[in-house]
Amino acid sequence: MARRVREYDWGATALGPLDCWPQPLRTVVDLMLSSNLPMVMAWGPDAQLIYNDAYADFAGGRDPYLLGTNVLEAWPEVADFNRHVLEVTLAGQPLSYKDQRLVLFRNGHAEDVWLDLDYIPLRDAEGVPRGFLATVVETTARINAERAYHRAREQVERALDAGAVIGTWLWDVRANRATADRRFARTFSIDPEQAAAGVPIEFFMERIHPQDVAEVEVRFGESIRHGTPYRCQYRVRQPDGDYLWVEASGRCEHDEDGKPTFFPGLMVDVQERKLAEQQQRTMINELNHRVKNTLAIVQSLAVQSFTGAASVESAAEVFNARLISLSQAHDVLTREHWHSALLGDLVEQMVRSHGFLASERFDIAGPRVRLSPQNALSFAIALHELATNAIKYGALGDRGGGVRIHWRLAEANGRRILHLDWIEHDGPPVRPPARKGFGTRLIEGSLNPARNGAVSLDYRESGLACHIAVPLPDVDE
């Protein structure tokens, strides 16, 4: 601009040749051209414009044609505004505007522009005002960012009233000052008045779970560098020491030079969602575990049922019966959401599955005892095998008889021990088998000493007597 001012044909204007300009005018022009602030001046009877490089950038497509032009003709869309400026400054008075809105045609179309404007009168050697000098600082980017923030804030406030959001913030990235509403402040255990006034962003970062800080910093950095949307889930320490899961989202705003300015955002409580996700993962893992265990049991039942069987048909019958018993135990556990099962329910299920009523040939008594899923399956299998043997060889066969199933709880070394007796009576005499069949091995194996349990089988003249003792883990009602 200094070169252009020197080369301009001022002799054809009311200002006259450059070397004839009065010293006050030359001094102001030199000062203005040396400034990095956008500055413009109007001087003389035609109020001709002279400006510097920073103002040329502000003028956009109107440069270079503004140089030497009358101020009212240079910006006809704001002629009334500039006419008022001329009247005041030529009367010797300064003017100042903060975030003044004007509509300018800088690039061939109308733009809403916000400006900080400061005008001072320029005087000749006799002290008579001959024009003005103005600094023109555009604040459009900041105003647009603040307006966008306030629009988002209004939407957030509506969401807050609906209970969907628990807080909002605005981070001035350049000043590293973050302000937050009272909900956000309470979530981070910060005084609401302090948060409203603004604190360094580190105040909030200190309250994030140490394991989540790195992820938050990475997400912040991506939005600050590239303007991408910010979204991150993390845990915030609460006054009682527990952590609350939240999800924060926002986007960093940038100025015309691509430098970060403001970073507005909001925060949502996702505690219930995270707990539900964790519970879902736990349930899936538990389901996988149960499926694997069930398949292992089924595989074992298949191998033992068909190995050494007299015929495929008889083996299939035994195998199907055992699968049905296992399935019925699963039904009992499913009704209890696989949390536990009542021993009494398993006993009644076994009685019904073999075609008996509880009042027929069975004497059942015992306290209310809940079994873990593993113990429930073990007892279901053992009861099925005992009943099957009793139907084939003992007191539940066609020759008559019955079974007494009683259980009780005891304590030993601080642990609960379940004692269950299966005692057959009035049936045919039984003798110890020459070798253990699969049913016997299944009973002993499902409740074996490896689990600190004990199973004893007594083949009496009056019928089989089986005693089972198993330590029980604590299971809530």
C-alpha cells in the first residue's frame, strides 16, 4: 500500500500532489501505513480514502478501487452511517462502536459484518478538523461463533429441561478459560460461581478418571486441529469417590485463519447405559460359559450312555431321558433368570418327570435352600439317576415301595453344608453291583470330593440309601 500511495496520481484530486501534502497529513499516513491494525483515513473536501494493507484485506473485492475514492461513494451501502461519522469527526469529536453490525458488499454479495470501530478527528496545522482516522477490527467470526453457541445453548437448555443433558461448557481455547453451567459444575464438583466465571480446562480434566484422560485429550486434539466433531465417553469422580459415566460432545470453532477460537459442548449422563452394556457383556460371557458347560455335560452323557450299551435303541432311550432331566433343570434355572434354583423345585421336577405325584411313594421334607446354577445342575442329574435306578431295580418299581428325600443345613468351619438323604424303603432287596454303572459314577462325579463334597451309597436289604453332603456358596434369595 505504501508503494501504491506513492504511485497514485494525487495531483488529479483535491488533495494535490503528494510532495505538497501538509506535514500533519504526511505524518498520519506514514503512521497508518506502518501499522498492522486495519486502518483507514478520510481527508480533504472530498473525504478521500487512504488505507493500509490490513484494511485492504478487510475490503476484499473492493480493493484496490477504494484508494482515493470519496468515503460516501466507496461504501454506498453504508453511506448514511459514514455521513454521520464525517459530521461528528469534522466537528472535532471522536466516535467508537463495539460489535457494530453493517451490511457490506465486499465480494459481490451482501454480508452481515460486525466491526469494532474507533474514529478520531484529523486536524491540519491550524487545528481545524479535515477528516478522520479509523481502526477497523472485524469481529464477525467471534460474533458468529457466539451466536452459534447461544443457539446451541438454547437447544441444550430445552434438552436440559427435558432431562436429556446434564451440563454444557464453553472453552475459550486461546485464553484457556472454560465456563460451564451449574449442572456441569456440580457434576465435576466445582463451585458453580467459579465455573461460570471461567477456570482453566485443567480444573475439569483433574476430575476425570486417570484411565480415561488420554482418550479425552486425543479427542480434544483432533477437534482442535481438524474441526472434527468431538465425542467421548469417560468417568467423572463424584464427591463420594464413585465415578459417573458421561458422554461429552461438541466441536471446536476456528477463525478465518484456521486458528481455534471457541469450543462449545454438552455432556450427557450415560451411567445407566454403560451399566446396561456391562451387564450385557457379563450376560454374554456367562451364556458362553453355560453353553460350553452344557455341551460338555451333553457330550459326557452321550459317550457314557452309548458306550457298552446292549443296543442303540436302549442307549438312545437312556440318553434321551438324561437330556430331558437336564433340560428340566434348565427350565427351573431359567424361571429364576439363572441366578439360582430352589432344591425343593428340583426335587418336585424330578418326581413329576418320572410320572409320580409328590404325595405318591415320596416323603419329601427340608428347609428352603437355594443352589447356585452349577450345584443345581449337579443335583438335578444325581436325582434323575437315583430315580431311574429306583424304578429299574429298587423301591419305585412295580413291586411297590417308596423313597424318603430329606435334607438339612449345617455349618462346619464357617461354611454351610447341605446334607441330603435318599432312602428307599419297602422295595426289593438290593445288592452292591459287581461294577459301578454310569449312573453311579455320574452321581459320585457330579457331587465329587473335588468340590469338597461327599457321596456315600449303602445297599441295604430294605433298599438303597444315598447320603450327599455338599458345601454351598452364599446365594441371595
